[in-house]
Amino acid sequence: MTYHFNFTLIWKYFWRLGWGLALEARSLLETGGAAEAVRLLEEARATLAGLADALSIAMCEGLLASAYLGDGRLDGARALTTTLAPRLAG
């Protein structure tokens, strides 16, 4: 038996999965669900890590930092933005 994989389709699936999680988390942030948003954004970040461009990762991490703040995790938000800022500066 031979299996053929279409890696473009697999890549698109995981990219859409990652952004679906991030967008769901963004909605949760707006309605006060920061703790659940953190969980979803951490999963989105891991899903997008090997797939997305630097700007997509930065947008996901920016949302994650906001979720950390909303959940009262100031240290997590600070640590994330400390590593994110130099990457954005180039």
C-alpha cells in the first residue's frame, strides 16, 4: 500500500487551525475569558511556530501577552513582550 501526502494541504490545515484558535481566543478576550484565551493562544502559538511568518507569530504573541495581562499574569506578559520587542525591531 502506498500513501501520498499533500504537504501543501497539511500546511494549510495547521495554519488555519492555528489562526482559528487565535481568533477564538481574541473573541474570548473581548468577553472576559482571559484564562481560556491563554490556553487557546498557547496552543495556537505552538501550532503556528513552524508554519507562519514572523509577523503572524508576532500577532499571536501580542494577543497572548494581552491574555496574560487579562488573566493577571503580569510576569508572563512581561517575559513574552521582552522577547517579542527585539524581534519586531529587526
